[in-house]
Amino acid sequence: MKFRIISLPAFKAASSGVDKNFDFSPSGILGKFNDYFSIIKPSDRDSFLPRDFLCFDEEKQGLIWIFALSEDIDSGGNEVIDFDGGLYLTYAYKDGDDDIRTKLYNEALKYIEESEVFELDIRPNHYSMGHIITPPEVIEAQGWAQMEAFIPIKLKDN
């Protein structure tokens, strides 16, 4: 199976807010948010989990980047939101390879659709997300990163 099923806990997160321009430049919404969380060094207790997730807000038609907060991480003046958590189907691919991304996404949707156990759980503030899983020093050494995609699912009511 190409997919994993995981559970993410509910958490407070700093949010970039919606960016309809998909602007990762230093002066763009997403670029500024990247600068904010990239300098944060979580405690050892919090460093092993993904903390940032990029998702597409279907209602507002823009990208949102969130960063999981803990009691010792400041929001940097960004809006603080409540992330619901829940079950996610995940898979990884080479970041920037849109053909593979699309192929795996469609395979994941088919898997969910044909599942007797799971169904999609997309709703306001609960969307598909992505997270770069490759450590920065490895990205620099090899010249590319792996992206992990997260598709929200739930158990079917049977």
C-alpha cells in the first residue's frame, strides 16, 4: 500500500491567513510566514513532529500555512487558530513533481472512495495539507525535498 493512515491531535496554530496570490516571495504573505516559523527552534520534546502544514482553503480559494504552537512558542503576531486534528491518509512524493503528485492524489481519492472503512472528511478549516519532510541539510545536499500529503478522512458510519 502506498498510503498510511495517521491521527493528528488537535492543537493551537499560528496561521498565515489566506493568500489568494500564492506568494512565497519575502514580501508575500506566505514568504513572511515562512520567515516567522523558520527561525523557531522547538524544544527537543516538540522537534520530532511536523509543525507546519500548507493547505488550500476551498471556501476562500487561497493557501494557508499553519504552524503548531506549544506553550513556549510565540505566535509572532500571527492569528492563532484551533486545528481540529483527526485522521489523515498520507503519502510522500518528490516536491515539485506535479505529475506524480496528481497521480498519487487521484489514487488516494480512489482508495478512499472504494474503502469500506474510510470516507473523506473535508469541511471548513479541515482540508488536504502538505508538509516538507526532508531535513534542510538533506535538501541542500541533494537539491530536492520530499513532500508528505495529508488527506482528511474519517471512519464511515456503518
